[in-house]
Amino acid sequence: MWIKSHCPFCIKAKNELYRRKLDHTIFVMDDKPEQLDAMKATFGHPTVPIISVFDQSKEVLIGGYTDLLTWFTKQNEEQND
């Protein structure tokens, strides 16, 4: 997950991952605007946080905080099917 430390949605996403006790890596991009712009371009996601997961050894974009919540809902639905 790529974040800016004072971004409210980044903080919410980080807290959600901690709350769920999920392994994750956080890249704080406060002092790395060029690298952050490159990540935004790579994923085609214009805002932070940028959240991705590895699915079968391939990195897949989840999106931002609200996308993360939607992703968790879909994961729960698939487990219950």
C-alpha cells in the first residue's frame, strides 16, 4: 500500500488492515513525489492510498480505501458461497 502519512483515507485503510491482522507493506510517499507519481501512472490510480494484492504471483490493483472495503465484502461473499 502506498500512502501519504496525513491522508485520512490512507489512515483508515492502514487501520483496517491492522484491525483484520493482515500482513501488509506500507510505503510512505511523503517525501517521494516523483515515485508516487510513477506508482499512480503504473496503476492508473490518481489518488492515495494505492492498495494492491498479489493474486497467483501477479500484482492486482484493489484501489483506494472504499475499494478495499468493497474487496473485503466480495472476499467474504465468495467464502460463503
